[in-house]
Amino acid sequence: MSREKPSRLVVKCGSSLLMHPETGANDVYITALAGQIAHLLRDGIQVVLVASGAIAMGRCVLGGSGDDSTLARQVLAAVGQTPLMTTFAARFEKFGLNVAQALLSRGSLNQRDGYLNARNTLMELMECGILPIVNENDVVATEELQIGDNDSLAALVANLVDADLLVMLTDVDGYLAADDEGRATVVPSVQQITPEMIAAAGGAGSAAGTGGMRTKLEAAGLATSHGATVVVGPGRLERGLTRIVAGEAIGTTFVATGDRRESRKRWMLTDLALRGRVMVDAGAADALVRAGRSLLPAGIVEQAGEFGRGDLVAVVGPDGAVVAHGLTNYAATDLQRIAGQDSRQIAAILGFEYGAEIIHRNNLVLIGTSVTS
Ligand code: GLU
């Protein structure tokens, strides 16, 4: 099987692979993973790693505790996250890689500004060649708002950064189903995830982590519907990650059912979601349309609507025609004060800044063209 080389990849690695129940982090495994990710980055692929293990690490630090309450898990995660990241930083450094920690929660991703902050930061880290390592912010997650397992988190992250491939490495060979003789065999490719498949997958995960095949199928359903290809594959196979990314027939491939750019674009183009309008001069309109640039404050003439940071706004050219839709980095009240100004003045005028761009090109869809990023 051959697969197009992905441009942006999310790799999810579970606690059972990354951790050793007695000794803490599995150094050998993490080093091998770091080597493979370094190779992928050198090959021009942007990567986000979703890694759990904070709770398992916390357990190693504090000694085994049978208490499985949410609070006990939050305490363990709070204790374990730092040594976990320290291990990652040391192992990845061997391959010349800088890592960054990003702890996300459902609450923050559900908020428009939290979503935009997380997206902008992860994108910028990748642009800088730094590997973002994502985990759930277990400390702030209430029970109802918990993402709960890193399979779901990985699917949310894949959507957040518009990944074209999500690889979930696990301790089984892939998604298994009974063959004609009733033996469990890996299904090489799944076109459509059905409710029956999810029901049959059961719930239990491993001792170290929270996920199981059920959460993987649900996560795969979410990510494929947003246009990512998903592979659930064996995490212990030698060079397994690089081989999967190269398109070797390993594990189970869940075929993308949606179109990544299209679904994002469709949402961005919905007039119903618009919260305001930003009028720009001819130079700015031209820079967006012809040069594929971001929208800077200097080109903004005026604005209308009470939009907040992260809201969708229309960009209107001097002739009154809508040029683009995009997610604004600045609220209307702030924009009023910086419109027409040089980006370097933003911090001095507002007392803070969210970057030089009012709308970054990553968060912009041009109207009447197929260019999206
Ligand atoms: N966020 C949890 C941790 O780092 C794990 C969640 C999971 O196992 O999927 O320990």
C-alpha cells in the first residue's frame, strides 16, 4: 500500500508503551521513538506527539496507590507530568530536538479564544521545528469536561492542527476482527466505522492507560470525518512509526471520510458564523489575495460588529466586496485602537499583543478561490 507523504502528523503513544510499571519511563522505547520522530522532521513532516504517562509516572514517584478517584488521578498527574517531560526533553535532545509541553483541556478547546491560542501555538512550534508534546491538563479537568483518554485527545489535536495523518501506536497489532475460521486477525483497512464495531470493541484499556480499542475507534471516527487518515498500529515494532508513515501495510488504516480543508473551509465560509467585518485598503486586499499573506493592522481602515478574539470575521476590500473570512486574533475593541498602525506598535498601544497579524494566513479562507491556508 502506498500513501501520500503526510505534511502534518499527529502521533499518539500510550502509557503502556512509554512507561514501565516499576521503573518509570521506558527509556529504550522513548529513545527509539525520538529517533524516528527526528527522522520524520528531517524529512519535512510536521509532527505533534500526544503522550500520556503522567499518572503512571506519578504512581512511580509516590508509590502505588489503589485510589482511583478523579482527585487521586489529578494528584498523580500533577506529580508525574514534570518528570515525564524531563525524560522526553533529555531523550529528544540526543537527536538535536527541542520539545515543548502543551497541556490541553476540553474546556479550553471549546472556547473560541482557547481554541485559537492552542492552534496558533502548536502551529508556530512546528514552524520553528520544535516538537509539541501534548497531554490532557488532568489537573483542571472536571469529570464531565474530561477528555478522559488520549485517543480522543489525539483526534481533537489532529483536527486542531489540520493533520493529514494520525498514527495511534498501541500494544496490539491493529484493529482485530474474526476471520472465516473465527481467529482474531488484523483488519488492514476500514472504510467506515460502524456503531456495531464500536459496541463489539468493548471498553477496557490497559493497566497503565485509559484507552482501549473502543476509544481508538471513536477517535478514528472523529479524525477521519475531518479528513485525516488514521492508522492504529503496533507500537513495539522496530521503526514501526517511520514504516507506517512511509505507507507500509502495518496495523489498520482508517480511510478519511471527510475532506480536511473542505470541512474547515465550509465552516469558515458560513455567513451565519460571522461576528463582524473588517474593512481593508487595496494594498492589504492585494496582499491577501495575490501574495497569500496574513492581514496586518496597517491595512485596516475600520471595522464593524462586536467580535471577540477567535471569532470569525469577514474581510472587506475597498470596493465593498468580501475578500476573505478569517479568525481574528484581536477583539473589536482592541482592533479599533490598532487599526492603521504598524504591527510593532501593538504592544505599546494595547499593553499586550497576540502577534503581529490580525488574521494569520493559517486561519484565513479567501472567497472565490480554492486557497485555504
Ligand atoms: N492523561 C493521562 C496521563 O497522562 C492518561 C490518559 C490516557 O491514558 O489515555 O497519564
